[in-house]
Amino acid sequence: MNQKPMLLPNFVGKAMSLLPAYPGSLLFVSGLNLALKSRIPQDVQQSLTGKRLRIRVTDAGVMFDFTWKRDQFVAAWNGGETDLTIAASAHDFLLLAQRKEDPDTLFFSRRLLMEGDTELGLMVKNTLDAIDLSAFDLALLAPNRVYSELRSKFK
């Protein structure tokens, strides 16, 4: 059954798009590092090194630019070319994270967009598919943990 995707109200997206991008990318990579960095295989780490990635939340009007450097995700300043951009609504990203929706289904229904290096995109997708998300402790992504991760970067 193909139901209409849930989207954030337009005024929320417009308000969020006014926020500076780099602090959001810092928060995003802090969460990525807490949740994923120890689970990414060495060969994937090597393939990610130097690649510029962007997550674009279409209905929120925000983008998170990042790269992989020295065994961790690092925030990058927005703008410029990326090697891979993955775009979807906030709700669809949530469904993907919860494994309630398949990325291929969203891709073929045009709710998940991938632009740039297709081989890199498939590697990212396959790597995420291979990670057992049931092993994640959501407490890792609690605001105080993300804040501690951020603080440690500025010491």
C-alpha cells in the first residue's frame, strides 16, 4: 500500500533552514561517531577517507556535511561539491533508522534520493544494512552523551 509520506510543516522547514549549518553538522557527526564509528569495517573506513558526504533532510531544510578522517566522522563546512548526497524527509530517515522501511523501496518510490558517486552510495547502503542495529543502545545518542562527545573535541 503506497501511502503519502509524512512531512514536517512548511513553516518548520523554513525556520530550520535559517539555522547555521556547521553546528548542526557537528551535532550530527557526534551522534554518528557514538553510534557507528566502532562498527565500520576497516576497508569501508579506507574507502570513506577523503570523501565528502551530505545528508539532506528535505522537509526540514537542513544539510549535514561530513567526511571520514583519522578513524572518525568529522563535520565539514556546507557548500561546494560532495561525493555523495543522500536526501529524504525527516520521517523517511527515521523509518530507515528504525528499519521500518527498506532503502530500496524508498529509492524506487523517489522518497530517498542519492546523488553523486553511485558506487560509494551502494557501499554506504550495504555497510549500514550489515550493521545489527538491535545492538545499538539508544542511550548512546542521549543529548548529554552527544554534548560530552562535542566537548571532548574542543578541549
